[in-house]
Amino acid sequence: MKTISIKRQLLLVLVLSISLVSFSQDQSPPSLKGKNIVYVYGGWQGHKPTESVDLMVPKLRAEGAYVKVFDTLSVYTDEKLMAETDLIIQVWTMGKITKEQFRGLEKAVMNGTGFSGWHGGMGDAFRDNLKYQFMVGGQFVSHPGGNIDHSIKILDQTDHITKGLNDFDLKKTEQYYMLIDPNIKVLAISEFDRESYQKPGKPENKVTGSTMPVVWKKHYGKGRIFYSSIGHKLTDFDVPEVMTMQMRGFRWAAEGKYMKKETTITPGYK
């Protein structure tokens, strides 16, 4: 009967321990505990960026995140802070971002910092910066019909962000029509299924029959991007599914420096 030397036994234990640690890290769910978050708000006030701070920041801190709040885009030029940040949450509709500010934001994301937001605070910002739109994966162009009732369909129930969630309805809020990167991983959609979306006194550009991505994720460099177009009104987050997806999206996006890169390219056209 062969015996294994003590040195070899120790080596086997070490390899097994490393494998178990690696497995547990890969399998552990995303978390905001201990994460450094920069929360940037401003721009057009119709989307209530200031009020969003009171809604979201306490929830982030309650999960153990360290959150720094800024009402200026100049924070993106702080190279040291950006390098230390795990997640940037942006609530800034329209406005302009300087070359230096965007360069700082893009560098941080490329190096693994997550970038996330919702509705116009991320998907209708900096309309003249095409590189920014490329990074986000989509850009607002219209909300046919204005504030209307519409349904959200969960497209992927295997993803951690949408797992266990069912389709749900939204009341009297904007249904975003966007220009979309066909390579994003779409998690939820909405369908333009009304007979007409014409507003009184205005000609109609037909969108009936269209299917539009609503919630998605993607990678940009080493960074993780999570976006949801829901949230024209902060009361949209009173719908449990909306808040659940948003918080799960924050957690996922904050892990770019710590978890393996996923396959998120899912081309819509072949």
C-alpha cells in the first residue's frame, strides 16, 4: 500500500483550499457591502435628481456601501477617487459633459468601475457625446403617448438580476423609445401594443408593434454597465419589481473588479 508524503499531502490540501475559495467567490451573490459608490446627480430637474438622493442613498448605505454624493460632473476628473470607486450611479438628465470629465469617467469604467442608473438620468444624458451613448448601450429618442399605462415583460428569468420576477404593469409613466446597441444583454422588454400613440393635435409616427429593450446589462472594458429605462417618476420605484431589479443591477455592476467577466454580447441581428 502506497503512502503519500506529508509534503504532498500539504500540497493537495493547499490546492483544494484554493479551489474551494475560488469556487465560493464565483458562486457568491453580488453585494454592496464594503463597496465604494460615487452618486452623481444634477441636470434637468424634471426627473427629480435631488429627491433621488433621499430615495436611493439610504438603501445603498443600509447594505453596507460607502457612498459619496456629488452634484457636479467634475468629480469624474478626480483620478484618485475614480480609481478607488467600485460603482458610479449617475442621475443626470441632458446637460453637457466636458472632454476631461468624460475621459475620467470612461477611464474609470474601462478599468473596472461599474456604471449604473435609470431612465433619463443615464439614458438621456449628454446628447452630443456619441462615445457616452456607446458606453451606456442606448439613447432616449421619444416617449410616444406621454404618461401611459404599459406592461414590462421579463425576458430572461435565469439572470440574477431578474430571477424569480414575473411580468408587471406600470401606471401613468413614460414608455421609453430608444436607439439600442444590438449587442446588449436584454433582461426585460416592453411592447408598443396600442392602436395609436398620437397626442392630440400632433401627427403620429407609427410605433405600434415595436418591441423595446427596457432593462439591460453589458461590459465596457473591464467595467459593468447596468441600465433600466423605468423611473420617469420616483414613484415608479414603489413597484417592487422595479426597485428589486435596480438594486440587483447596482450590486452586479459594482463587482467588475472582483468577479469574472460575463458573456453579455447577445446580437439581435445575425
